[in-house]
Amino acid sequence: MKTTLFNSIILVTIAFISTVIGAGEASFGGVTPGKSIKDLKNKNPLITHRYSADPGVMVYKDRVYVYASNDGDVANKNVGENKYDQINTINCMSSSDLVNWMDHGPIAAAGPNGAAKWAKNSWAPHAAWKTINGKDQFFLYFANSGAGIGVLVADNPAGPFKDPIGKALVTPQTPTCNTVKWLFDPAVLVDTDGTGYLYFGGGVPDGQKSNPKTVRVVKLGPDMTSLAGNPQVIDAPWVFEDSGINKIGNTYYYSYCTNWDNGPYGNARIAYMTSNSPMGPFTYKGTCFNNPGDFFQTTGNNHHTLVEFKNKFYIFYHTEWLNKQVLGSQKGYRTTHVDELPVSNGSIGNAKGTLTGPAQLQDVDGSALNYAASFCWQSGISVKGQGPVTQVNYGRGGWTGVSNVSLGSASSITLKASSASGATIKICTDSENGKALGYVDIPAGGSLQNVTGKLSGAAGTKNLFFVASGDATIESWQLDGGAGAGAGPAPAQEQAPAQEQAPVTEQAPAQGQAPAPAPEQAPAQNPAPADNGWGFNGGFGGFGQAPANNGWNQPAQNPPPAPANNNPWGGNWNQPAQNPAPAPANNNPWGGNGWNQPAPAPAPAAAAPAAPAGGNGGQCAGMWAQCGGNGYSGPTCCSQGTCVVVNEWYSMCK
């Protein structure tokens, strides 16, 4: 009896040890790796665990950095339409090969927990770098919804970022900007002489669909956080939004998204113009990218970045392909893709959107220190932290896959990892269910530590997969006992290898410049509830029918009067600067008091303006609903006409 009891205890103990600290393949009994949404033959979207919209791209030395509006976590499937009013973080990711992307985590840009507390939102980011006083500085521009442009600064491309001026850089009070319908979508260029230029704006005023004249360019001060002149108009034909700027040779290329008015250049396509000066004038040349709906059957807004990297040109853009795969229909959650862009003799050809994506530019050096948050495929993981180094959290059966790793003849692998209850990581090739090269047992405990496992059969260049038997966190990995031949990750505090893209006194030349797009794109057929933080229904004019006077034009607690017709959005726009008057909740749909700009002496409360009458040319429903330029109340705005639906995104009063 004693012998039987003793044997039982031994068996239970062995089983417990196997479960807790791992014991090779035995730890994977009953563990089924999750399925990747992105097929292993595809490289697009860049990441599939977080929605990342409006890609703004910067080249710094030997890496590409992508900054994107954070549309939320893919794992959260219990969501409605994306209203965009809660976007206040910026996703940051980087790569040296355009296939494996390091997730640096979401940058807290706006809102009460963000660097720019004066702003409610952080849309459509774009970054640039410049050497100032012998030190590389990184500047991250973003849109506070459609109300202005902010800027953050950091000593590292991945942050942390801070707000250097404590207010918006561009506002409706900036000269020439009071007629810009949407003050958003910044793009920035640091020229070869070190001078910075900022491009922004969008929108289609009534009767001006062929020449909206709502885009601006302004010279930046040497500090990149001030303006060195007044913004100038860029007369981009049929423009809607989404500024982009590049310099190829001695020519400046301004690119943008066309509007939805059935113009000669197509709806919501990427068009471009050229000039011999960064301030223009620019001459229209053609289009270079169709709407994503032409490639993925997910028609929506179109935001892009054109970039030159390692002697090739690429276009970064977003689609709702992933959103549709996960949620079953388009709900406005976008994800960034990248594809090659044909450029020849100064002319830009038409790129095609694909799931395949670009060819990998170089193998990953397995013998270098590699970060776990740099991968191509995944299932059942999340990334925690923000900055140059982050960690990957794996659930039971969760895994990541790294494309084209040079294995050499590695005989072991070391992970910097932790697991509260203990777990085993299976190292395999070809797929998450592929041949196991070895196992790494992570002992129970909450602290990251180096743990090593033996490998057998490692050779050549293979896709390398890390599969978890249970909950675990991994920060980095490194093969030992063999010589790798590819490239490792950028060091934690000193981003990336050589191949400088720009002279010491400036940002990597214009080819790394990207437009920062605006996050509006939910289909019109899905109405959003009123008062969603904007003060009107669902983004720019709502994504359906919004009741009149639903929060946008409510009287303020003591707002100063605004000049007539100076606010194309409606409401009190041009409040004088300094010392804002307190405003009640929801009085400012963009966040903050007034327009986050001070006001000397508040005037008595003004009565809510009457809903404007619609007329010919006024948009009436759908995503970009407007009437007469200053009211958002859906079809009711067509008091002088009939609402005619052009497509699911756009309708007009006729």
C-alpha cells in the first residue's frame, strides 16, 4: 500500500513538473497552435494583432519606422463601427527587411494620459528626424481630429515622446488656415539643406470639387516645432485629404488622395504633382495607386506614404482587409500594407495592392540578439510596453513566426523570458506545426531571465517559429554555436546599422516622407449613435443620419463669439488665444476647453446657431456629410434640395 502511494506521488510530481516548468514535447499534449489570419506565404498586412491606420513613414539609417493611428486590438471582436473619436495613441513599428516588423507599442500621444494633454485625438501621424546641435532629434506630427496639427519630440524613433510646445502647432487661427475645412493629415519633409516643410489640410468646400484649395504648405523653423512663415495654398486638383511629400533627385513630389466627386482622376485614388520647389507651385502629373477596394474589395478612404528604402521605392497604405476577415464586414478598422512602387525616369507608375507584399530585403541573423516583438506571423499573442524594446505575451498555443532566419549550425538558443506558472517554448521551422529543432523550458516566476535550450538539425535559412505551451513572456532570443549571415535588430537605444539616408544636418531625404492620413472610413449604411465625442454623429458628418443640433452647436458655458463663416465645421472655432473660458462636457467635441487655445476674456454665452440650410453641392449623408459647409445633420440638411446618394461613402444635396 505504501509502495503504491509512493509511486502515485512520484507520478503526480513528475506530471506537475512537466506541466509547470516544461518537459519538451510532453508539455504540448493537448496544445493546438492557433491559426494565423495572414497566410504564411503572405507578408501583408504588416502586423495582424493590432489595427494600424494612416501610415506615416520615416527612414532612419538602416530601418523604416511606421507610425499609424491605433484603431485598436484585433483580439477585441466585440466592437461596433469605428467612430475614430477615441483614437489617442499612435502605433509605432520598424523593420530593416520590410517583412519582419518590430512592434514598439502604442505611443500615448493625446488625451489625459498622453504627451499632448491639450489634444483629444492623435490621428494620421507622420515623423521626421533632424540633427540639431550634434544630436539626432525625432519629430512626430499628428492631427487633433480635424482641428489642428500637434508635434511631439523624442531622442529615439520609438520614443518616449514629449510635447515641446504644450499647444497645437497649426490651428484655425494660423494665417490662411481659417478656410481649410479639415486641419489634419500632416506630412513633413526635411530638405537637403536641413530646412523642414509641413504639409496638411483637406476637405471639399461647396462648389469647389475640382479645385478645393484646402491644402497648405508651410516652412518650419530650425527647431522643427515652430513656423517660419505663413502657410501657402497648394492647388491640388480634386483633392480630398492625405498629404504626402517626397524629394527624388532635385524634384519635389506632392501626393494626395482624390475626392469622391467622380472627377477625371478617379475616386479616392492617390495622385501626385511635381515642382522644383518644396513650396510649389506644383503641376499635376497623374495617379499612382487606386482605391484599396480595387484590390481587396474593401472600398474606403485611401491613405499612403511613398518611400525610398535600399534603392527601391515602396507605397505604404491601409485597407480593411483584416477587419473584414476578423469581423465579417467592414467596420472602419484599418491595417497597414506595403508594396513596391514603380518609379522610372522621374515618373511614378501605378502600384498594385497585394497580400503577398514585397520581397524580404535581407535574412535575419539568428546569431545576433533579436527581439521577440519583431516577427512576420502570429497567433494568440499580444505585445506589451512602449519604446525601443517591448515584450511578447504568449497564451497557451500562442506563437510568433520570423521570416527567413539564417540558422547557421546553431546548437542552442537562449531566450530572455518569464512565465508565472512555468512554460515550454517549442522552436520549430517552416510553420507553427513544423519540425521541432528543440525546446526551452521557462521556470515558474515573474521576472525575465535568460534560459537556454538545445537545438538539433538547425541549418540554412528557414522561417523560425516560437510556440508556447502556456502563458509566457519573451523579450529576446539568440542562437548560439553557429554563424548567422543576416541582420539583427536595431540596438535598444541606438536605432540601427549604417547606410545613413541623409546628411548629418537633416532628416533622411524626402523619400522617407509620408502623409499622415485621417482616420475616417466607416460605411454609411451603418449609422452611429449621436454624441460620440465629436458632438455630431460619427466623424466628419457622421456615418449615417445624425439628429440636428446633437451636441456640436450647443452653446458654450462662456465662449467668445466667433467670426461668421470662419469655422467650416460649425460652432465656435476662432476663439482668441490665451486663457480659455471653461466649457461644459461635450461642448468641445475635439477635447479640451474651447479649442485648446486660450482666450483673453470670455464673452457671454452665445445661443446655438440655427442649423444651416442645405443647397446645391452640400453633402447630406454618408461618411462625409456636410451642408453648406457648416452643419452636420444628415439628410435633414437638404432643406433646399434632395439628398442624392452618390455611393456608400458620399451623398449630396441636389
